[in-house]
Amino acid sequence: MILEAATELFCARGYEHVAVGDIAEAVAVGPSALYRHFSSKQELLEELVFNGLESFTAVVSGMAFTDAEQSLLDLAELAVTSRHIGILVEREARHLSGDTQTRLRAASQDLAGGLAEFLEAVRPDLDGDARDLFAWMILGVVVSPSFYQSDLSAKEQARLLAELTGRVLTAQAPVGFAMVEGRHRPTGLLPHSRREALLQKAIQLFAERRYASVGIEDVAASLGMAGPSVYGHFASKADLLATALSRGAAYLYMQASDVLAASNTAAAALSSLVSSYVEFALAHPALVDLLMTEVRNLPEPHRDAALAAQRTYVDEWVHLLRQFRPELSESVARLQVQAVLTLVNYVVRVRHIQSATGISTAVSGTCQHLLGLQDG
């Protein structure tokens, strides 16, 4: 009961907005009784995160090479019944200590490694780098239920997720894709504008260290400025976050408008939209991170505006997919679109993958295959 209550509260409000007393109240016990089970809120979060990962690792380690379809269905069913794991690992686990996060990265890599072993058996044509990429793309599809609500039954969601992960298995082997050890994204130049430079630094710091743990003084110090000088450009830290997220949403919709204007068919538009989104996500992984994890920290009405902008963008994808594939219901099309977007958001934030050569073409091709735009 304690773990279930903590999961619901952490995912609904965010770890930093939940007190031990809130969890105790949810299970009708006093805080002192809760401390008999967990020494701290952080220990409770740690158990939730690692228990969730271990359940997925157990399924992956038991995946039967002779029955890939059933193995993927087992994984999809767990993803639907444990739908909070994506939020816990991708968002809330950032509150864990540095050493614990190192353990978490190792556990996540072990999970991807188990899927790569499965892929070695079912896709012997893939080299080691491609297997690693495909493993992370499968995980991106698997965690997608954490980031949206569906009106489909759990059984139907699991069936559709299993089909999508199966389509990852049948995607074309990427040409020219290769990991580059030690390769990092170039730092580049900062904008001359102080406002734009502050915004760029804030996006980086919020993504690296979490919005809640970054102060205005930290953003200013990253540019050698005094904290109060930031207020000449932004009214508050929340204003920085709101500006970053609205900038990202505006960029995406402008990009979508350009794609629509240049396309003659829904299929062509959707294909271009996939490619343009992958390019955006690879170019701005920190902003993607904020779009996935920090919207809840916006004050109203900024939060409502950000969520509405995200829904509008997703609606455009769903509309195009249903024009291209009219046999799909809106709910099924939305699940497929959300799975593809989550796959992209997930993969571009895996550091050793985001700098690989040929990554854009490889991810775009797989996403187009998932949506039925490209043959395997």
C-alpha cells in the first residue's frame, strides 16, 4: 500500500511536491509508522525505481528466442500494468543521489543489453551498434504509456504496443549508423543577446540538474552575471521555464506548418513531420527533456497553455495518420503517434546514441515504419 500510494503521488504531483506526511495520510497511518518501513522519502523513491526496473529486466531475461511475438506481448502487458515506471525513471529518479543515479544508469544499460541479446537471435543481420539502437527504441515504445492517457482497454493497449515493438524488429537495418566513442555534441557559440544566452543556459541547467534544484543565481553565474541582473530580462525562474517551453512549442508548430505547406498528401506530410521532429529532438535534447519532465512546474495559466500546445501538435500527427490510414480509430492512431514521439524523445536523450553517425536517418526510418509509411 505504501509503495502504491507513493507511486501515485510522485507521478501526479512530482517528488519535490510530495511530503512523507502526504504518503502517510494516503495510507491512513502516521508519518512515524511509515518511517518504520523507509528511513526517508528518497529511500522510498529508490525502491520504487529499482523494483520497477527489476520487473522489466526479469521479463527481458526470460524472453524466449523461439517465440518473439509472445515475448513482446509479455513486455507490453507489463508496460501497461506498470505504466508509471517511465515517469519514475525518466523524471522522478533525478532526485536520487549521484551514486544511486550511477547504479540506475547501469541497471538501464543492463535492461537494454538484455534486449540486444534478444535482438541478436531474432535479427542476426544487425551489427552490435544497430542492436543497441533497436533495443533503446523498443524501450522507448514500451515506456510510452507513462506519458499519455488512453481510453483503450489495457488488453488492447498491450496488443497494440506489442505490434509496434514487433515493427521495430522488422525495421530496415540502418545504413551508415555507428556509435562514435568519446564523441560529444559541440558546445558552439552563445547568442550575443543576454536574454537569449540566459534562456539557453537555463534550458541546459534545468535539463541537467532539474528545474527545482536550479536557482536564478545558478543561471546568472553560468554567464558570469550577478543573480539580480537576470530580472532585467525575465521576471522569475518560472518565466524562464515558460519561455523555453513556449519557444519549443512554437518552433514545432512552425515546422509542422512548413511541412504541411510543402506536402501534397497526408503520407508525404507525415513522413516529413517524422523526419523534422527527429531533427528537432536531436538538435535540442535538453529542450525535449524539459517538454517531457518539467511542464508540471509551470504556474497556471502557463501550464495549461503548454499542455494545450502539446495536444495541438499531437492532434496534427493523429489527423494526418488517420487520413493516410482511415481504418484506424482515433484512439489507436493516437496511441501509435504517442509511441513514436516517446521513442524519439527517449532515444535522443541516451548520450552514447545521440552523437552516433547516421542516427537521424536510422530513427526516422524506424518511426516511419512503425506508422506504416515505410516497408521493413
